[in-house]
Amino acid sequence: MAAKHPPAFDPEAFLNSPGVARKVVTCAAGAPIFAQGDAANTVLYVQQGRVKLSVVSRTGKEAVVGVLGPGDFLGEGALAGQPVRLATATAMSPSQILVVPKRHMIRLLHEQHALSDRFIAHMLARNTRLEEDLVDQLFNASEKRLARTLLLLARYGKPDGPRQVLPKISQEVLAEMVGTTRSRVNFFMNKFRKLGFIEYNGGLKVHRSLLSVVLHDAPDPDQ
Amino acid sequence: MKSGKKTGPRAKGARDSQPGFDAEAFLKSTGVAKRVTQFGRGDAVFTQGDPCEHVLYVQTGGVKLSVLSKSGREAVVAMLGPGDFFGEGSLAGQPFRMGSATATIPSTILIIDKTEMVELLHKQHAMSDRFISHLLARNIRIEEDLVDQLFNSSEKRLARTLLLLARYGKQDKPVRVVPRITQETLAEMVGTTRSRVNFFLNKFKKLGFIEYDGDLPLKVNSSLLSVVLHD
């Protein structure tokens, strides 16, 4: 989208460097970046690592609404006037996060085309993914949703994928991403393993054959 | 209303460098590289599988975005109104439409060529500001819908859908009257069956949460909020 415009502003350089009016924080695996209910006055950007976005219901159920990686923004709801964070962001691996004050971000988005192009591209990708997740919920059985989640985590269909061995992820987190229970996840993981779709000893390996679960349109036993 | 100014290197104060461009005026007017088309109620604006060549904008009316599964089930992913963009997936490089857009009432739709839109977003601050706020609002709504699916029962989801259709929680006052909508469409929005929708609508009516008489427009009372708020 951003054709090379003469001198000026390089969003990648900006987003990957520390400097004035923004800071870079380093988070260990499992460390919270912000929590649901915190005041929302910054926009954040993942320079390195992986971040989980999750929401907790009043009854204490947790749902994962996104897993973000390098190049993704988070906390952008602040720009839409959300006074508090509606989700919790947690580092899943050691991460480097750029924190930009909301006012500063609004000004930059307005003044710097290269950054607004970059931000629009992020939002489009994020909305597409969320919409797909929503459609997946509306249509598919939990078995299929789990298969799709694993394939996406292994970056099937991405230009830089597939990456067959997945970073460590617990069955609890998978259950929260899929919208089912841990015991169901365990059951389907064992089934996938027996069928040779996945392997686990230490890391989790996802084979291309797992695609068959997603692509076949078998009747949904859950529905 | 295009200013003939060249967009050169961006410096501070760029905010005022393009006084000529008014995003609202542009989006409400007709002109080059974009066109305005009228659609009747039920008309397809685009269909799942069509090539993605445009970004669209609702000037007046209402548009339903839906997705069809391979087995023929339909899910409604959004109900849009004046001021909303749609079909913006084309900007993310989607070659084909992932869903269908249908006019739910007579609508005036602005159709902007994809390449023109990319250029406008890059050059016109007012336009990119406007588009970013659309994307943010849309993002929040889809995320909420997803959380709703992950957490809530279909009864609660139906109550939430009705309240949102009646514009509870919006800046302008609730309209109370939900625009004409079939039980099928409600079922596709909520992710349940028509018979469940019928069952819950009758339940809500008995409890006085809604006023509902078959085909007539449905009225939502604020007491319906109790279904959503109680755990």
C-alpha cells in the first residue's frame, strides 16, 4: 500500500525503535501487559514475541479473542474512545512491546500517511480474522474449530508458513480460543494424534493432513 | 472536491495542508472513479465469490452482510447503516468476496474503485481518519460478537441482538422499534434456529420485555436489559 514516498516517515523504523513520547517494555512469558478494566490511554505494538488477548466473563469464564505476533498493534480500542481495556493482554513468550500514548498515536495517524497505511492494513487483517472466527463459531463444531485453530497457529496459508512445530501452548488456552472445554480439547487432540494429523513429544507438530478435518463438510455432531 | 496539491514529503503541520478535502462531502457526492447506485429492498449489492474490485459506503439505507457455509447454512455477520463502509476486504488483498451484501431496505450505496480508495487513504487525511474510525468501531463490534458467542446462551445473545438493533447504548436515544426483520435473519445473526428465536421472542413478550405481534415491527422495552445483565 505505502509506495515509496520520498524522504519522511518510516513506520517500520518508528515502530521498531525506542525514542521520545513512547517507550519499549520487555515482558517475560506469562507477564500481563495490560488487564481488562485498566485505563486505556496507550496503543501498543508488538516488536517481538507473542501476545494473547483474552476476555473474562462475569462468571469467570475466559475466552481468547486473539493471538498477536510481531508487527501487530494492540489496545487500539483506546483510539475509539474506550475508557478502559475490554480485554487482557498477556505475553505468551518473552516479548518486546512498544507503548505509544494515545494522543501521540492519534496525531501520528493523522499526520503520517505511512503510519496510517500501516495501521489500516493491520486493522483490515485483524477484522478479517475476527470475522472468520465469528463465522467459524456460528457454523462449525468444536472439533473443526480446534483443527482450524491449530492450522492457523502453525501459519498454514501464510506467506511465511507453514511452520510445523508450534510454540508451547496449553490445552486450557486452546480451549479458550476454540470456545470449548479442556477435556474436549484433550479428546480431539488424542483423536488427531491417533489419525496421524498431529504429533506431540515436547513440541506440537501439525501435519498438512489436519486440513482434511477443516475441509470435509461432515455433519456437525455438536449442533 | 480534489485539491490539485501535490503530496510531497510530509512534515509537521500537515494537518492543515489539505484544507480542500472533506471526507463526508466526498462520500456523499458523486464524481469520478466512484459511482452511486440505488438498491431495492432484498437486492444483492455483491455476492460471496464475486471478484473484489471496490470498497462500498452506505449513504442511506441498510445493508446485511452474510456468509454461506458449504452446507448451505447462512450466518449474518453485520447489519450496517448510513456512514458504514463495507467490502473493505478488497483493500487487504482478498481476491473474492468472503460474504454477500444485501440491501435490507431501499439504499443508496457509493461504490469506490479499489485503487482510487487506496490512493485516497494514502493522500487524504480526512479520509484515512474517517476510515480508521470505521475500522475501529467495526473491530470492537466483531470482537464483542465473538465474545458473545464464546460466553453466552442463545437466549442472551438474542436479547443483546434486539437491544443493539434498537440502538440501546448508542449516542442517539434508543429507537425502541426494531426495523422489520424476519425470525430467520435474527436466527442467522444469533447463531441459532428459527424455532428457538420464535420460542424466546414469545417468552420475552410474555415477560413484557418486548411488544411483538407476528409480522409487525417489534418494540423493545428497557426491561429486556435484565436478560443481558443478569448472570
